[in-house]
Amino acid sequence: MSEPTLKPLKDLKLPTAVLAVAASPDSKQLFAACLDGGVWAVPVESGVPQRLGKHESYASGVCYLSKSQQVLSAGYDGTLRWFSPTENKELRTVKAHSFWSWKLRLSPDERLVASVTGQYLAGGYKYEPAAEREPSVKVYDTETGALRWALSHVPPVLSVAFSPNNRYLAAANLMGEIRVWDLESGKQLAAWTTPDFTCWGIIKSPNYIGGIFDLAFTPDSKELLACGMGPMEDPMAGNGKQTWQRFAWSETPPRKVAEIRASDAGAGLMESLRFHPNQKHFVMAGKIAQGKWNAGLFDAGSGSLVQGVDSKMRITDSLWLHGGALLALAGATSQEKKNKEGRSPDFGHIKLFECTS
């Protein structure tokens, strides 16, 4: 069988930047968390977005609960919010954090949702992050909104992932520190640091920059992938190497088993990792600074780049639809000036790509 190929299919536009995307089980309805704080429903066929509700700041995460047919979102206001798409109203609000929710993830069985937070404050003269002021990782029951686990990490914690078998939770931070917990006991099972996603910015920003922006367990839950950007000196340039690494997390100590090939990588911040439903491929996507692609389809076995796509926008999230037949890339283009009517053109996008082999 030949390798899969991605082909542009459709561009769904929203008023502001899309920071996260989710879908209904039949993939006919998408849901977007956006820069304006809005949580939007987007029918794939018509492409006409309808706002379900709003956070008090950026909406940073979203997921769909198929059993209750509800949408659950997170935002920079530190809240989790439940919405009914059919009634177009908010059902519940939970104050999860005193700071931003950086990332929201739903467990495969949809019983739990995890949100991560944390502000980068200097903890000493070397600008190492100060200790957390609240638990950086929180896990909630999706049906009741009850807190199940409050887990400790070093802020800011930028990424979180559930394992496919629903047993484990992983989270990673600015400093490249990764931790894995058992969700039955709350016990921390592994903790290690990779230095390849973080550096000291000596131009314009004398502090630590970078971090691990997304995580994904392998389909067997035995290994963990992390993505972000390699070392750089100028954070304004954003020209660190496009980077992913793969770890055997349950070994003692955890061991790096693979990483992106230098010949495959361009430059730019990678913000999203998603395994294809066939379990043989994964996509990594983000922002391009230098190179030819900002959405890369990789062979999960060899780690080689199968295809790179330049989406012509910054990608913040990705999602496989229709069993892997479609790939949704969410993000934004540059915001243009207001027109004569005083309206800013739409700059949020969910771009759909057909995946064929």
C-alpha cells in the first residue's frame, strides 16, 4: 500500500484566530475555541459559524462529549465551561485555575478532561521558574464537573495528554520537564527532562524560552511523543528547529528512542501532535519560520517525513476526521486592517485536507 497523501479540500473561516478544534463523532460539526473568547459551532457543509458562548479571555481549548452531546471548553480566564449546542446555552462553569488554561485534553473514554496552567515567574537570579502557586495539572469528571486529581508540576505547564488506554496522563512544561501519572492512584510514575526544547534567549528576552507544546502517547500507550521548537537566541524570530522526540517513558530512567531527522526539519514552533487512526502515521503541525512545511505527516515506525504541507497560516491545533480520511488544521493568518465599513476580515481558519493512499 502506498503512503498517504494530503490534498487541500476546504477552508472554513471564522472571525478570529482558532486556538483549538474538536468534532462531533460523525465529523459533520466542528467546534472551535477562538481568540475572541468565543466557542463556536461550525457545520462542515455550510461553513457558517455560530457562537455557543464566550470566555472572559481567549478560549484556548475545546472538546466534544458524545454521550451528553455537550461541548466543553477552557480559556485564559481559568475556567472550564460546558455548553449545549442544541439549546445554544451555557450549562456549567468551573473555576479550574487562577491563571490561564494553556491546554485542554479529553480522555479517550470521555470520562475525564485535563487542563494545565502556570505562569512563568522568575524563582531566582538565574530566572529558573518559581514553584507553582496552585496545582499545575487538574483532572475533572466530564459528567459532574467534580475535581478528580490536582497534580503538581513546575509552571508553566504547556501540554497534556491522556494515554489511549485511559490509564495514564502526561504533562510537560517550558523547561522540557515531562511527568506521567497513574490515573487510578494519582501516583507519579515517571519524570524526566529533555533539554532540546528550551534555551536561554539572549536577544530581546533574557529569560528561558521554548517549551514542549504538545504530547501524544503512541497507540500502545508505551511511548510518548513531544513536540515544540529547538534552541534559538531570538524569540522574535521563532526560528528554532521544528522538533519532535519519542520516549520509552516506562523505562527506568525514561529513554529517548527517536527524534525528527535533521534533513526533515525546517524552522518554526510546532504546537500540535496527532496520531492517525491507522496508528502507522502521525501529524505534527505549527508555525513555519524557515523551510517548506508547517504540517508534516510522519511514518510512525521509521520516523521519516512522508509529506510536508505549507498551510499558509499558523497552525495551533489539528484533528483527524472521518476515521482519518480528512485532516483538520486549525489556526490563523495575519490579521488585516479594517475595511471601509470598519470590519476586520475573518482571519481564523479550519482548513480541511483529504488524506488518500
